[in-house]
Amino acid sequence: MKLTLSILILILALLININTNVYSQSPPCFPGFQGVYYQMDDIVNCPPYNSNMSLDVFIGYLALDSLSKYAGYNEYNEFMNRQSYNDTLRTMMRYIYKTVEYNPSNFLCFMYHNRYNSAPADEYFYGLIKNVLQESPSPILDASLIGSFFIAQIHVDSIYSYIDSLAQIAKNCRDVIASTNQIFKGTLPSYNNNLPIIDPTIQFTYANEWFLQGFESPTDTLFELENGKSYIVFLEYRYICRDSSHIYYEIFPIRCSKSRTACMYPIVNGNVIDTYNELGFGTSVNINTFYTLLANRINEIKNYTP
Amino acid sequence: MKKFILLILLFGVFSNFVDAQDENCGVHINCDPNREYPYRFCDGITRCTANPADEVNPGVVKAPFPVCLSYNPDKGPHNVMLSNGPGLVEVFDDSKVEADMHCAEFQWNCLCGMQNADCLCMINLVWTQEPKDIEDPTSRVAEAATRWAGCIVKCNGTGFPPSIIVLNNTTGFNYPKNTNSRRILVNSDCEYYKVNQNWDGLANNTLNLCDIITHELGHIYGLKHYNEKPICAPIITLANGIMNSNAKANQAKRELTDDDKCAFSRLYCNAVHVENSDSLFSKIQVKTYPTPTQSTLNIEFTINGVAVDLIFQVFNETGKLVYDNGYYFPNQGLNRITTDFSFLTNGIYYFKIHSMKNVFSGKFVIAK
């Protein structure tokens, strides 16, 4: 029995090793792709309603699906431009936060399939983040919370640098393998949905060029993660391509919230360092205080009632 | 000999065409002097201003004018994977890409009479298959990666990374309308680039390449989207300008609107004569009184044609909606809207009265 179990674990470990060691591999639908990618089974039902989801998640999918099929993005945009940080915006934040959090991979899948509608759901999703950035009193914090698929405290185990020969801008890339200490939103993505997760690690990619905003100032500098150090990260899933049964995606630090450090904040001597105080918690905050403040804000968003 | 004459004739026709195009360059542009447009300022923030050339500390990000576009055919798209369509297809013809780049350059240069000037800034145009290159690769047709130093755009491929215009060629960019479609860029004459026109998916999903490049080049020049915040006053979200963020499918090349022309020429050729607009503002006589007012404002306007339902809205200086009366049902002839604005604080406000097709607007002052 022990032997069988050991062999089974060995096979699983081998499979995972093969699958996660993707530096020299590419998804079958994207020959030449460089970097870490994830694979998931394509969803059959779209939107991915199920009887276990909460009413808020159901409404979130229903609203996005209806908007994409029946509304015009211009009208929606005009409507949203008239909103301040009011009941409408805060209620939308609640629904979308919960919808993404419920099953991030399915949300990505939904956005892919929904793109065939006249006004795709991703335009509404990223449009909402843009509105949050413009109206929220804590713009980067709220936009990062809404837009992220996965938020966690991580410990960097290894960094692999490479030049992406396919890229036109984001050439200087880093693939990061990190263990997760505390997860605030989402669940650890598995390389393949059918395999169990053995180690609580996550792999993601970032590019140096993202940090160069354009204007020359002290902030116009590169941001690098370092081996052996801990960080708070806000990550998003990005679609790469699909084949007949799978969707392939990669994981980036969130880009749409306009953070100067792509929402990656180092933890030094037990304090979270947010050099530009983007999150509004201070430039150096005790990790436990940070946990509390972040959890409070998440609860405010998720439980908002007008 | 016949061939020689034919060539002369063709040259003559072409010359006339060029002359005819140039005749319209650098001429008077009608602008409403009160109308503001959004620009990218040197601190990276978008603000509205009616006088961009006068802005200092921070000023508006400018590009050395005129800008030329370059294109390396080796890095062009050539083959595009239409994952739900006919598979791998050769899409672009290099010579046509060149033509559309010049089309975009000409649209802006012509406004200031600079269509024949030597370019002072070279910006590369590239296609990318890599999702990392685009901030939102699933829905964006293209992005201008505008990077600047000392408030001047980094040109000529210099800097790390340089300013660049990226066109989306990622596999994820694969919508909309139906499962056999992908948005395809076409040239100015609406020809498809080496794509079988009989393929169903193409018919409803074409975007004009010259328009797309013109829009992105507008960003390089410092212009921002009209239909995103900050919304400038008087409200211009209904303007059908090239700098609106939503690309329109299935259309031939668009001409620059008065808004596009004014936004650009105020920044790059302020010497060009700008005069008051002969637009709806003067065609429809609008009278507001008293102004400044403490609370009650009367707005009078005359409708000479068929009266249609109107929407009456008021915005503050930052473009936020502060009053929305919903639909207003006017009469033919003289109309008066009397509204109590005692709930507003002191300041300048902008009102907009618009139908589905037309909009007219003005401003008033609350002083208590």
C-alpha cells in the first residue's frame, strides 16, 4: 500500500515537475511563446453559473453577460463618466470583486468566450477599474483589489531572467517562483485543473519595461524582486491562447491599477514598504497592521450595501 | 511615344491630386474658444485646457513636430493566426502599410501646413503577438507607448524603452460579433490585405488602419481620449472625433473633426487663425439669465424645426454631473427651462441640452 502510494506521489510529482518546468516550452496554440504559462480546461457553460455560487456572484455574471449582449459600450461609458464614488459604483465594485474572487480561472474563461459579443465583458471589467481609479478616494488600492485575481504575501524562491525575443516592448522579463504565506484573494492556480497542488507555490512573470512610465523623475526607475525576500503582490490572469479543450494563460502583477511598482510591495523587517504610499496605509507599515487594514478594506467592498 | 504621353498625363493627374490635398492644409480652423480638450501633461496626468500651448510647470507633453512613422517589414504581422477563422493567413501588404502610415502623418501635419516639412521625430510602428507588450491585449486594437523626457517625447528609437506604437496581433485579440470573426485592419480604400474577402468573418469586423494609426499618433502628440475622464467642458463626449477611445468597425477612413483639429492645432500651430465656431451654438440662440445667479437660472432657446425630446444636464468644473433633469419635451419656437440651483455651491457650471443628434451647451455662474 505504502509502495503504491509512493509510486503514485512520485508519478504526480514527476508530472507536475514536467508541467511546471515550462521555461523552454510553449503552449501548443502559441509556438515560440516564452515564459511561464498555465493551462486550464475550457468551460462548457458560459457564463459559468452553478448552484453553489452566491447571489452576488450570479448577479455579477448576469450583469456582465447582459451588458455585453444588449448594451452599447459608448452609452455605458457615458453613464459611468457621470458617476462619482457613489452607491452605483460601490455596488458594482462589490459584485465584480466577488465574481472574480469566486473562481478566477472561470472568470478569465468567461471573459474569453464573452468577447464574441458586440461589447465584450472585458471592456466593462477594465472600464470599471478605470472608473474606480478615477473616483475612489483610495484609487490604486481599490483598483488593485477589484482587478486582481490573486492577492497574497509571497516569499521569492527563485527568479529566472530572460529576454523575450517575441516582445516588441516588454523584452527584459523575469519569471518568479514564490511560496505563498498568506492569501487575501483567490486560490492558488494549478497548472492543470486535474492535478492536486503539492506545494503552495505560484509562478508569475513581469517585465522591466512596465515600470518606465515615461516621465523622467525619481520614480522612473526599475523595480526588481529579490531572491529570498517577501512581498505583498496583486496578480492578474492574462489569456494567451486556446486549443480545442484548454485555455492557456499567464499570471502578471496587475497592470491596470497604475501602480509604480506594479503592485508589488516588499516586506522589510516586518514592515510593508509602499514607497509612494499608493495604498494609503503609509510608506512603512507593520505587517500585522497591513493585514488588518487590507482585510478591512476587502470586507468594506464585499459587504457594501447602499 | 504613347506611353510617354500617358505617363505625363498620369503625372499631371497625380500632381493635381497632391495639390488639391495641400490646398486644404494650414487653413483657418473653426474652434470654440471656450472649449477645452484633454492633454497629457508632463507629470503624467491628463488635464483639460483650452490653451495647451500656454501651459507651463507642468506643460503638455509634446513631440518634436512633425513626427514620421517607420515600419520594419521584417517585424510586421504578415501572417496572422485567425484562430476561429480560416487559420493562418497572410494579411498585410507592406506597400499598403506604408501608405496608411503616410495617411496618418499627413492628417496631423496638414493642419499646421507642415505636410512637406522634414520630420523631426521618428516613431516605430510594430505589431506584437506577445500579450506582455499591451496593457489590455484582449480588447485594445493598438497602444501608443508614449515615453518622454523633459516633456518631449523620446523619438528615434532611443531610450529604454523608446516611444513606440504597438498594434495588437495577439491571439487573444479575436472578437467580436460571432465565432468566425476577428477584427482586421484594412487600408484607406477599404481593401482587405491579401485576405479572402469571401470569408464570412471579415465582412463586419474591419477597422481602418489609417484611422487607428492617426489615433495613436495623436497620443504621441499629447492628445488624450475625449470620452474618458476628465471630461472637458463644455462636454464633448458626443463628439465623433478620432481621439474618442472606441474604434469604429466597418467604416471607411474618417476625416478629422473640428474637435480633433482644434485640439491639435492649439498645441502645435497656435499661429493658425482660430475663429469662433459656426456650429450649433450660433445656430440655436441660447440665452441664460441671470448670470451670475444665486439660485434660479432661466435658459431660453428657440427651436425652429421639429421639436424632439431633449436631455438637460449640468456639470461642474471637473466634469461631474451635478444635475440631470432627464428628458425635456420642448415646443417649437421659444422654450424656457427655469431651474432652482440653490443646492449648488459657488462656482462655474456647464449645462448641456442634447438630443440624439445635436448638442448645445453653455455655462453659468453661481454666486451667493
